[in-house]
Amino acid sequence: MPEDKFQLCNRFRGYYPVVIDVETAGFNALQDALLEVAAVTLKMDENGQLHMDKTFHYHVLPFHGANLEQSALDFNGIDPYCALRGAISEQDAITDLCKHIRKGQKQANCQRSVIVAHNAAFDQSFINAAIDRVELKRSPFHPFVSFDTTSLAGLAFGQTVLAKACKAAGMDFDQKEAHSAIYDAQKTAQLFCTIVNKWHDGVGWPMS
């Protein structure tokens, strides 16, 4: 295969995959607070294998007027206004995240970033809503294209729950760490890399 085949920009049609996980105060991206976001960028080695690269993580203060569903807070164990969280404004978190993503996207020679997530529509909706709220002029993310590891894991391993899919892929998964954005993002990134690399080693890309 030509050497330039093994470049990230050629793997996903010019898209720069960014694994995202969010923790929120509910299910409504327009009304409920975004409380935590983690992002993992990916890189490709000289053999066309995908690996985790950089991790970005933010605790986020609820935006003004945000709804906080107690059931959601009980589920993820987040106290939105706890000083120990070291939370920053949504404006600062989203602006900083997108700055790093644009930088990685440019370095990878990709045209646009694409969100990779487990049940991707949920995470994507909260990221898009936050970007709209802070009035970011230039979002690095495609507004609706995403890669969903729920579907990919169902295809590859017959499992759609993140913990079960990770175990089916031969990965460790600590239930005590689950529902932390950084832990779930890193596990989702490992799962995505495992699926993509298995496809690469089997019947898929690169095509002859």
C-alpha cells in the first residue's frame, strides 16, 4: 500500500475523530446543564493502527437558567456547585476544548472533526447546544455526522452496553469509575480503536 494511506486524514474521509463523553443534569440538551465533558483525540501509527492521543477534561458550571434534574444528579453523583470540582464556566470550557480540537485537526490535515461517542446523539446534542449558547463562531465539529460505538460494538461484539462491549473486546472496565466523563471517554476511545483496528486487520480499509 502507498505510505500515505496510513494517515488519519485518509482513514475517515477527511474527518478527525474526537471521542466525547458528557455528564449532564438531565436529558434535554437545550434546558439541562452540561456538568462535565471529556474528549480524547486519536492518532494513527505507521502501520495504520489507531491509538489514543490526548485527553481533555473539564468540570463545567451550570449555565445561567439551566435546569438541574435531581434524579440525574443522583445517578452521576455530581454536586454542581461543589467548590472541590474546580468547575469553570461553559464559555471557558467549550472555547478551550474547541481550540485544542481545531489544533489537532489542523495537525492531522483533516477538514472537519467528527464526534465519536457511545449513544452519540446524546453527547453530540449537548456539545452542539453548548457551542450555540457560548456563540462560538467556528465549531470544529460536524453538526450532525457522528460515529456511534453503540452500533459499532453491536456489530463487532454483539454488545451495546459500554461495560459489556468493553469486556467482550477484552478490555477491563471498572463499574466504580463509570459515569465519570474522563473514564467513559477513555474507555469509549479504546473500544473504538479496537473495533477500527480489528477491521483494518481483517476485511476492511485500506482497500487494494
